[in-house]
Amino acid sequence: MARSTSKDAQALLHSFRSAYAATPTNLKIIDLYVGFAVFTALIQIAYIAIVGSFPFNAFLSGLLSCIGTAVLAVCLRIQVNRENKEFKDLPPERAFADFVLCNLVLHLVIMNFLG
């Protein structure tokens, strides 16, 4: 039983790697950015768990900044992906401009919350 589970996992991993190899480079860069934002949020959560949450507004600001940036980057990835038929008429430059503007608004709100 364990052998078939291991084989299935290897087949799934091989399938994922071969499908991801066909992904364009700009989408891979966005994926890396999303992973970095989520990893930074996890580091902040681990820091709060170990050290404590004295400036709680600072913790919330940092966490919401990371999560908000990751969500906006996922939205950018959806809009830039050429296989997505819903946004085929949207130029990538417009999607990136929307991403930058939304990030600016997000971080202005977070700076205001920070104090």
C-alpha cells in the first residue's frame, strides 16, 4: 500500500513539474514574489509567537502588508496569464499599472494604521 502511495506522489510531482516547465517566465517571477510575501508573513507570525506582540499595530501592519501584497500579486498573475480568456483584451501594462496603484493605496492605508 505504501509503495502505490509513493508512486502516486512521484507521478503527481512529475506531472506538476512538467506542467510548470511550460509556464512563461513572467508568471514564474510573479509566483516567486507571492511565495516571498507569504514566507515573510510566516516569519512575522513565528517572531510574534517566540518574542511576543508588544507593538501589536506594527505586527498587524506588517502581516496585512504581506498578505495584501500577495493577494494583489495573485490578481496580477491572473490578469497577465495569456491562457485566461476573461482578461485577453487587457494589456499587461494596464494590469501592472493597476497592481502598482493598488499596492500604493494598500501601503498608504497600512502606514496610516501604523501610526
